[in-house]
Amino acid sequence: MSEDTSAEDRLRHLAERIRSRRTTNLFLRQKVSRKLIRESIELARWAPNHHLTEPWRFYVLGEQAIAASIELIRDHATLRKGAEFGEFKANSAHAIPGWLVVTCKKSADECRQREDYASCCCAIQNLMLYLSEAGVATKWTTGDITRDDRFLHMLGADPAAEFVVALIWYGYPKILPTQSRKELEQILAELP
């Protein structure tokens, strides 16, 4: 096999991984190894970040933290739409095998804050692509609890110093949904 063919194959594989990574809502109850999650975080931190600020923090939730998070979800859903909805949301959250939170350090400098947030988003994409390659599906959520200071306190984080960028639910998928995107011509402007 020529070097060009090998490079083309690698690029095709990478392109397929990027296109096939999907947000998943239904997971098997099978646990994902902590080793794999640590590896995904190790790779996530290689995302570009302006002046090497490394603004991200990763929190892998264990059983107690997940249970406390589910109760917070129940509280928010109940306040919004009543007890029946709160119970539904809590039951749905209980079915998710893995929970990971990514936060971003706060900055008083608005430009740096935008750059740091963008870096955290890149890190999350690195993490999700790595997990996808390992057969693990993810859902990046920014539900009500991610904006609740009680959630940050539960993580042991200081709401004055960091904010939640993502609550990532992960696990082995029951099904992987399919999606499409707009045609490239609809979103691309090539300027002279």
C-alpha cells in the first residue's frame, strides 16, 4: 500500500468518525471503563487554547454525585411542569450510565472568556470523538442544572471561579440516530 493511499484511508476514516458521531439519548446499562474516560480527558486537554490557559476542568461523577444530580433535575423539572414531569425527567436521568461535567474558568476579560469558552468546546469535541471511536455514545447537555450554583457546589467547584460548559452523558448506545446537514453551498462563502 502506498503512503498516499494510507493517508487517504486515514482521512476517510477520520471524516467518517466526525460525520457518524451523534447525540444519543438511549444507552445500555453497561458501564464504560474509568480508564477509557481518563484517556478521553487526556486527549481532550490537547485542544487549542489561547496562551495555553487550559481553562477546562473535568468532573467524573460517581454514584453519589449522580444521585444528587438526578434530584436536582427532578427539582427543576417539577418546578417547571409539575411532579409527574419531574418524575419522568428523574427516571430518564437515572437510565444514563455515565456523567461527566466540563467547566471553564471565569475571566474578567471578555475576550479571554470567549477564547477560553471556545477552547473548552474544542476539548469537548476531542473527548466525544475519541469516545465515539471507542464505541461510546455521548449527549452534550446544557439543561437547567448546569446553570444552578447548587450543581457547581455539589461538584466542589466555586461558581465565582468557573461555569459549566457541558454535562456530558455517555454510555454504550442502544441505537445511534442518523442526521443530515445542509448542503455545503448553503453555509459556505468563498471570498476573493
